[in-house]
Amino acid sequence: MKIEILIPAMLKGLNPIIVALIVGNCLTIITILLVTGFIKKAYAAIISAISCSFVTCILAIIFGNYFNIHGTVMDWSESLLYSGFLKLIGKF
């Protein structure tokens, strides 16, 4: 499910961190509720998981911009560049 949503969203130009946050939180909520049911412990686990992932997302965006981390040094990034997906790589 995650790949079916995340990859097309990135190809459309959406921010992959935000999309991963939304998809990951949806999967977390569904999984916790299916495993535990609708109890107080499940709600506490959902709130803590979402808050931790939200803080992590905010820190990733802030420090990614501050340290100019754009991902072009990763393996296969040149292939994306030459294939015409410059918007996936980021700014130079």
C-alpha cells in the first residue's frame, strides 16, 4: 500500500517526507487498531506514535534545509537526473 501511494506522489512532485508521514501514520493507526482494538492503550500508542513521527518529520525538514541535504549523493541519483526526474533530486 505504501509504495502504491508514495512513488506516484513523488513522481507528481509532492514532498516525499510529508507524504511518507501521512501514509506511515495511516498505516500505524490501522495496524494498532486492528491488533489491539478500541481501547485506551491503543489510543495512547497512536497519539505517541503520531507525535513522534511528526516531530521527526519537522526535524528532518528543518535540518535538511539548514544543512542543504538534497540527496543527490545517493546511489542511482545520476540515473534520475539523466532520466528527466530532476524535481525528485532537489535543488543543487
